[in-house]
Amino acid sequence: MNKVSNQPVGVKTDAVHSIGPLDYHEEKAQAKRDAAEFEVMLRYLPAPTKADRRLASYGIDHESLGRLSRVTLKPGEAMEARLLPFSPCPERYVLRLFQHVWPPFDSPVKLRTVCAQKSDYTLVNNAADKCEACAAGVETDFHAIAYALVDDKRRAVGIKFTPQNLQALKSLMEQGVFDFQTGRRVRLTASDRYHLDYELLEREPVSEDDFRRAIIIGQPHLIPLDARLDKLHDMAAALDGWLIAGKPEPQPGQSERLIKLLPHCTLVPIPWGCKGPQEPGWQNVGYAMMKDDDYREKLDGGNIGLLCGRDQEAVNKKLVADQIIIGLDADSEDFANSVIQYNPWLSKTFAVEGGRGLKWFFAVKGASMEVCLQSTKIMQRQAEGDVEVGDWLASGKQGVVWGLHPSGKMYTPNGKPLMVIELKQFRLPKSCYLASQQVSIPTARECYRKHHYPRAEGPILDTSRLQDVTRRGDCIECACPACRDIGKDTAGNNLLIWPDGRYKCAAYISRSASENHEHNQHIYRLAGISRSNDYE
């Protein structure tokens, strides 16, 4: 029988040398001394769980140790803290965190994200070799993060000093609060606009040796931030467009004009020169916010987007009519012209000209309007394959209706009211379709499994004339020669041949009987065994 060892993890033993009673007690006493020393050092580390402390006492590193939470005092909050250097080097008091900020002028709608190039590497995830916003010249704000012991439990955190509080941080350094022996606790209080006031409290000496050992063992660093490369790109593009346009700024009162023009629509704020909102939960903004003065002031501080879809809460309260707001965005001039030919009424509805062309907005009401509630791509069938030609903007989407385009061109609304139609009044060109409503065609193999046809006599196709032939049980799966003849079926699995010799192309399962017959004849002409008749 194997005996379970009570030896703690991480303690090495020698199979040849057995530990006697005296050695065992000495080992136990040393373990207690080590645990006591570790307890002293724990005061300088983030508060770990009991499991973390047990593992650390065995000399095992644990990834949860040393991760500091980031604290920013909000207006009206206060905190007592003992500030310490952030590394074994006394001269390194804080960690450096740089954030890119757009736009460069005063605006209630700001786009912010961390700069991976200038910030200390321990603060950032997904850091790239180059920062696109830095290369474009987007402005940065400097934030300092100080190591601090807070509360009676000596919980370790990182306190962030924003740009407004850097002078207070400098004053604290001059007062010597970071020093080990002469340092003292401070009471930090946040006033309006996140300005920090401080009060010096009693002195609190700290053992420099214990602190250094704790830093080395725990390797504390803050829970890192993600470098949002997409936001850095948007900032760089917005700055380029702003410079091309001659540094224009938002116009006060624009939201009021749009609300009068679109009385039952919901608008969302967007940073100046950008194409998408940045505030969390913007998709859930309700129509009631259109009467909020602070919200309308925010709308005037940047670009303005029109929220698509349906506000069910506002409909239930009878604030707006039961309808779905749709945005139709054309990616090419050819597609835009064809849409106008099929829907001449689009020239009478609200539209906006942006960087790539015209974008129409209209409302759908009546029976079956729910089928158009899903946002999707508009696809067009072409000889070389289906391509994307536009966007159907509905639930969870918005379209910019005023502001600055990243290309440097201003969005220009046509000033017409929003037209309300029934779904049957809208038509797409025959070669186009909504991707979300495209029927998924099953493979020939799936079709055979679903339908068990009666047997016929004899083979019909010559497998030696087919490509990518693969056995699938009793069936043969291969490339369809008729599809290959027009440059399709690159995967080589459209055609299934059943054991009785019948065949079917998966690409034509949902087609009409005449189309299927013609396609089957084409397959037979290319790969059929010589007979006087063909098989459908």
C-alpha cells in the first residue's frame, strides 16, 4: 500500500538520509521563523488569500500574488494611506501611465486610451512596437500611480494621480511622505473635478529591508490595462482629418436642429472626427434622453449619430410610434444608383453625405416589420463571388448624421424629414440580398441523410472524369464539374453521388426544378457515361 506523505509541497527530502527527531524539530522551528518573517512582509503586498499565503510560505510563486488594484478617488471620497516607493530603488517613487486623449480642445465627449509606447511596460497588455497615435502626434496625459498601504488591514493598492493632481503628488514627495524612516501617513480627499487635497498625519516608519524583500518576493505590479489598438487608430485618423479640414470645432445648437428635424429619433454623442460612439451602453440610450439638457450639451460637443432599431420602452410609453429606424449605407456609387432606381422614394427621405457617399435613413412600420430588425451586410452576387456592397443598419447600430468625417470632409445632412414606409415598399436589386436572410444550403451529403430515395439501376456518372473524389460511406462526394466549369466549388464537395447512381449538386438544392434540370444536364455532359438519356 502506498502511504500519503505529509511533506509540504516545495520542501526537498533525501531518500538516503532519514531525518531524526532533533532534525525534525529544528526544521519545524525554522519553518515557524520563516512563516513569521513572511507575515511581516505580507503587510507590503496585496492582501492574498489563505491559500496564496500557504503556497508562498512553501516558497512557491503564485500568479495572484503581487497584483495591485488601481484606485482613483472620486469626488467626496477620502482615504488614509502610507505611500512607499514603487520599486527597490528609492528614487523611483511612482509608475508612469500615459493616455492619449482626443480631441485636443475642450469637449464633453473625449476618447481616451493608454499609450503602450510611453507607459511603463508592467501597466499595459498587448503592447505594440509602435504607437499609431504617437506617430500621428495625438496629445497625451500623464498619470502617476503610487504604491500605498491603506486601511487598518494594510491593504496594498496603487493610487492613481490624474493630471489635475500632479502638483499635490509633487508636494507630497517634497514633504518626504515616501521615505522609509521619516515618512508618515496622509489623508487624501477628492474635491470637485477630481482635485486631491491632503493632510499629513502621524509618522509611520517602515523597515526598508523588509519592504525590499517583500517587493522581491511578491514582484507587485498593477493589474495591466489593455492597449486598444483600434482606438489608437481612430484617434490618428481623426487628427489627420481634423488637420485636413482646417481644425474645425463642433457648433453649439446642432443637436437642437436635428431633434426638430427628426422629432421621434434618438441621437448619440460621438467623439469629434470619429465614426462610432465610445461610451459604454450607447446602444441602450432611450428616447427620453432627448429632453435632458446635459445630454444635449454632450451631443453638441462632437459628432452626432442617429440610433437605429426600435426603442421598445418608448413605444410602450407611447412616446414614439411603433416603427423601426433603418440606415442604408452604400459602399459604392454603382450600388447607390441601383438602389435609387428600385426605390425612387429614397430621394425624399432624410439622408447624409459622408466620406464615401450617401447614407439614407427611413422608418419601417406595419406587418412583418420585425424581419428587418437585424443589422446585417448587403451582399451582391458577382461572377467571381459574392461581395459586400453596403450595410443594413438596424438594432444595435447607428449612423453619423453630423460632424467631421476622418477623411476631413464634413457630414452633410439633406435637411429632409424621415420618411415612413411599409416593408413591401423597399426593394433591393435582383443581384443583392441581406446576408442575415440568406438561406443556408445543406450539403449533398446532408440532403441524402435526410431523404432516402428508392434505388435505381446502374451508374450514371463516370468517376474517372470527376475531381476530388472521396468516399463517404456508401456514397461518393466530389467536386461538381458544372460548378468548376464556371470557377466555383473550390472546396470540391458540392456533388454527392448516391449508391444507386443518382447525383445532386448542393449549390442547386434551393433552386427551381428547371434550373436543377439544366444544371444536372451540364454535369452529365461533362462527366456522364454515354447513354441516350440523362437523369435528373
